[in-house]
Amino acid sequence: MMKALVYQGPGQKVWQDKAKPSLLQPTDAIVRVTKTTLCGTDLAILRGGVATCLPGTTLGHEGVGIIEEVGSAVSSVKPGDAVIISCITSCGRCDYCHRGLYSNCVDGGWLLGNTIDGTQAEYVRIPHADNSLHLIPPGMDDEAALMLSDIIPTGLEVGVMNGEVKFGDTVAILGAGPVGLAALLAAQFYSPAEIIVIDLDDNRLAKAKALGATITINNQDGQAAQKVLDLTHGRGVDVAIEVVGHPATCEVCQNIIGAGGHIADIGIYSKGVELHKEILWTKNITIRLGTVNTTTIPLLLRTVQSGKLDPKQLITHHFSLNDIIHAYDVFSNAAEEQAIKLILVNDVSCVATPKSANGSVQDAMIKQIVAQVLKEMV
């Protein structure tokens, strides 16, 4: 048995005992979760906004951990390896995967914490392990690696790359939550001239300024669109990245986008929004939306290793995995708690990120037990 955070229906979640997962396919791996985190999508599930997630499902789609067991067809990872769990499962072989559309994999996509049990547990089963797990390089901070499980690739791929941010652009990011701030970090790879961040929370806007935003706007007065047009002398922005998934922020994007501009939609919408084609059609704009494919994780790993990217700047809170219910309370009141990204630590598993010389899980477990005993003696 193990502990897991189980969705029980809209508004209901329970930290409870659950059967430890086992291998179901030769391509599976079992990962002992060392650290995981919470996502706005988890809150959307709890609001009843994701119909594909059924009661009884373990939540969570982000994590790092240690390989416990692998199926007979798995060749890229082995027991004892430290890995990033991609939020997207992909076989790597179907037509969509060959096109880089991992989120549309015929036997994958967003499965974890949605249609199968996820990462907010002590153990998780990962289908298609060869293409859905990434080795953490020796010496890399596992919390930095955890940020590459979802939000940094999402900000980069769905926001910055879909928005085609380029040198000298004026970029607006609507929403300064975790993914919005991830998009802010990623946008700076392309050296835009201005990055305007819009939100309703002064604390998050201050964080955005610290992370590289050139201008921040609090839209409590509803005048953000006019302020952006004033700042750009009526021209509008080259790229608008919408992160919130709300009709109001979608409206602002349409009002501030300039001729030839790109709107990139990251936000998850639970209902339709109005598209003002009568205004936009003469502007020759591009609108793109979609789900992260996580194809950039290997490149992001290299970028973190080189010191060009520090995703740990997004982390504000740490909790024991056993305190996950409290962590959800904090995350649900992010503005009041000044919370951005929360880390949940599996206390016993995270005494170290062990891997013995021969990769033996048994040796790694012995090291954990010894370290835990020493910790308790102190």
C-alpha cells in the first residue's frame, strides 16, 4: 500500500491509503515519487471542470523520482535512475509523435492525474517510460528539474514558441501565475524589447518585475488594454500570451494585439468566449492555442545545466507530501499566501536522491533508511 491524493468528485479530495501501482505493460515503469507539485489544472479538476477525470483517480501530473521497476521493453531508464516525469505521456512511435505532437499521441497525451492515476502519491506508474521520462543529469538540483515537468515547457512551447516571440518584439503576458511567470522566463531567450505583464495581484506583479518584466500593469481598474495602447502609441503589441483562461483576459488580448501580431492561448477555458472577427480580420493576426508537448524538456535540461535558466525562482513554498491537503488550501488562496509554485516532498524518499554504484534499488533503499535513522537520532 501507499498514500495518494484521490479525487472523489467536484470539491472533494482525500489523502488516503491506496494500492501501490504495478507494471501493466512491458513499456511501463514504476517511479517512487520524491517530489511533486500542484497545478492550476488540479484546481480545475476539483471544480468539476475536467470531465475526463473520474472519481477515484489520483491527482497530479508533475514530479521527479527514482525508478523502482521497469517493464521488459524499457531500455532508456533502469532501477535507481533519477528522472523527471513528463506531464505528457507519449509512445514516440505514432504519426502524431513523429510530428512532435506528443499531446495528441494515440496512446498517450495528458493521462497522468486525468485518465490514469497521477503523481501526487508515493508511487506512480508511467506508461511508455522510454519517451515519457527524462534522466536528471548528475548534480542537477531536483527542484529545478521538477519545474521542467510541466510549467516551463508549457510557457515556452504554448506561449512563447506559439506566439513566435522574436528579437525586438513587444510582448504582453496576461496572468502572472506560475505558467505566466514561466512564459516570462522563456520569452527572454528571444530578447524581446519589452515584456508587459498584466495581473490583478501586486505581489505577483512584483515577482514578474524581479524576473525580467519591463512593465507591469494591475488591471483592477479594467484599464489594462488602454494602458497598453498608450504605452505602444496605439500600435499594440506584437505578441499577446493569454494564461488565465478567462473571457476578460481573452478580450484584452484582442484589444491590444497589433497588426501582424500573434495571440498565443495557454489558458484553459471551461466555456466559450467571443472572438471579434469584425475587428481582427483586417489586422492579419495569428491565433494559436494548444497543449504542451514537452518536446523541449531535453533542451531545457541543458539550459538549466548551463546556468542560463533558473526555474527555482518560481518556488515559494515547501510542504511534506503528507501535508498535501494543507498545501492545496494554500495554493487555492495563492494571492493571500503569496504562493506561486509549491513543492511537496516525500520525506522518506527525499532524504537523498540515491543511486548506488551499480544502480541497485536495494542499495538505494538501505541508504535512505540509514539516513532517516541518523536524522531521527539528531
